[in-house]
Amino acid sequence: MTAVVTPDGVPLPPPREIPSTFVSSLKSWWAAGEKESAAAEERLLRKLPFFRPAGSPPSSPDNGFASVAQSMRVELDNPKHYINTLAITPTTSSASPSRPPTVLLHGYGAGLGFFFQNFLALGQWVGRRGSPIYALDWLGMGRSARVPFTVKAKRDDIDGRVQEAEGFFIDSLEQWRQRMGLERMTLIGHSLGGYLSVAYALKFPTRVSKIILLSPAGVPRDPDSTVYSREVTEAQETDVSNSDHAENATKARIESMKSDQKEARNKESRSRRLLTYLWEEGWSPFQVVRSSLFWGPMLVGKYSSRRFIGLSEEDTRAMHAYIVNLVLAKGSGEYCVSHLLAPGAHARRPLVDRIAALKVPITFIYGEHDWMDPDGGAQSVENLRKAGNGNGKMYMIPHAGHHVYLDNPKAVNDLLIKELDRQQERM
């Protein structure tokens, strides 16, 4: 196993084995903390040949790449609030103010390290195009400040709860944009990060040039309470047809995917129904893990071993160490979930009813085995078209589930580069 070296030349210890016994789980729990969290993130980022640790000179490593990646902490208006940021910037003078930077936003309870298999391709694109890419941890998640999350609106004031919960995240993103001196941004958001990307664009429309949504949460209405059209364009503008690449989101593909989802719902367990009850009561899944104390790392290990089966053994262990430290950190932004989403990830204020107000290009990307309902994406594209925005698209990624960027990174990377290049041509 290749040793990871810190800025002062001291090797980082390799990630621990995924706990399978109480003793190993206890050791992992005992070691968790800010220092180990930073080391876990750096192990993932060190896989980039152009990564330089915080505190290193900003010059490009001598490795043939025209970009450099570096971690930083961006302070917000409140001195106790900060955003953990990975900046991938060009090392040449080809960067142009006319080209908006791209901002990568993770999903619920995750962190920027989840995109570690996408950073190489995106960094190469930065070197070619001269336009920077940033990956952020949302305030209250990842390695950003874990500040208190509170909502003052009463439980039956749905609009008030949604507005406050969205504001916690999108107002901090706006502060980050101002601190970074950016005029406009292309937003790439996964799951809850996709939902919040749209919410940000609705509140600050002049600051967004394009949105790319990776398996976004909160798009469709709840099918148990509302029925809506399932129209979808049979053919869309794309030259990708290989089964290992993104495919047209045709009506037949969507119906096949929904059939698989229905079968999975029919097998829903009693424990899943209990989690639904806890969700409505304001609990978070991570609160349950933290409450288990010494057993927490083992519980996370069961998820890691199952979820990241496609990764190498070393990468799986690195991801597990990263997730354990995120989960065991102080609860904060995670408590937004019951205010924004109902059980089943149906938004209390669905994006399908709001997205037509946007005038920028919007691309939806789902995995063919996704548990997010693609009907919302298809209907959103149609609503955009009816509102005069013909720049809505939707793709399916084969051999992928909800974490499309991890399950089939090559297909997603190729599609992201294509979409970013299309944006550059339009600019």
C-alpha cells in the first residue's frame, strides 16, 4: 500500500480495517475526531497527482498537469462559520473571467471526498479550459463548521420550515461566492445538493449560468397524493449510445426503472418503517449511529462494505474511514432533512412545481438503478420547455444507482465534460 505523506513529510497512516468486531469498532470510534477526519479526506485527495496539501506553495506539481488542487477553509460572515473547500485551479494564464467556474455540491450527510473518482477528469478539463472547479462541504456537513441548526417555524408551517431550512444552506453558499469573488457559477449537485442548487438558483438567479443535477432529491410530487403527467421526449440531443455511457432517458427506460423501484418498495422492511417514523419526529440516521457509541463504526462498516463493493479494497477502506469521521462529528445540517423532505425523499415543496421559473440550462442525470423517481426530472424538462426554456435535458447512466458518480465514474465524467464544454461554447 502506497504511503500518504503529510506536508511536513510525515507519512499518514493507512486507513484502518473496516471494523468487524467490537474491539476494532471501539478503536475506530476512539480515534475519530477532527485530526483523523482531515487525514481521511487527504487520503482520498492524495490520489490526485496534482493535489497539494494546505500550506504548500500554490505552484503546480511537476507532473505534466496544467492544474493544481488545494484544500482551503473559507471563512463566512459569522466568524464561527466556515466552508471546507477544494479548489482545482489552472496554472496557466488561460483562465478568463467570461468563463464561469464550476461548483460541485455533495448530497445529504456526505462530503466533497465522495467525488474523489471525478476530480482527475475534472482537473484535466480545468487545465485545458482554464476555468476553475470548486468542491464544497455544505455548512453543517462534511468538514465545514458544525454550527447549530434550528428552525423557528411551527411544524404545520410547511412553507416557513422549508424557507428557513433552505436558507441555512443557500445563504451560506452565497456568502462563500462573495468571499471567493465569483460573479456566476455552474452548479453540479448530487441528491440533496441538487435540490439545494435549484433552490439557490431560484433565490439568486443572476449568479447561476447552468445547473447539472446528479440524481437530485426533492424533484417530483409525492405519487401517493398527487398524479401528474409522465410525458418524456423519446429522443434528445446526444451522440452517446454505448451501453457503458450515458443514454437517452426514454419513456421505456423510465418505466422499466420505476418497475424496479415499485418492487423494492413492496419489500420494505419493518425497520425501514420505523426509520420513517423517526424521520418525521426530527431524528437523522446519523443521530442513530452516534447514539450507538462504540458500535457506530461497525454499523457504518456494514454500509461501506456493501455500498462500495465496486471500489478497490484500499479505496473502500479509505471511504469507510472518511464516512465514519463525518457521521460521528457533531450533528448540524443533517437535521434539515425532515423540514425539506418527507419520507421517501419527496420534497415538501417539490422542485417540479418551481423549476420552470429558471432560464438557465438544466441537465438531469439518473442511474438506471436509481431510487430517485425519474418522472420528476422528465416532467421538469417538459415544464421548462413550456416556459420557453428549451435547454433542459435528461440522461440515464447504465450500471449505476443513486451515487451515479461513484458507480459509473467514467460515464459520468464523460458526460460532465461534455456538458461543461457545451456551456463553454455557449458562453
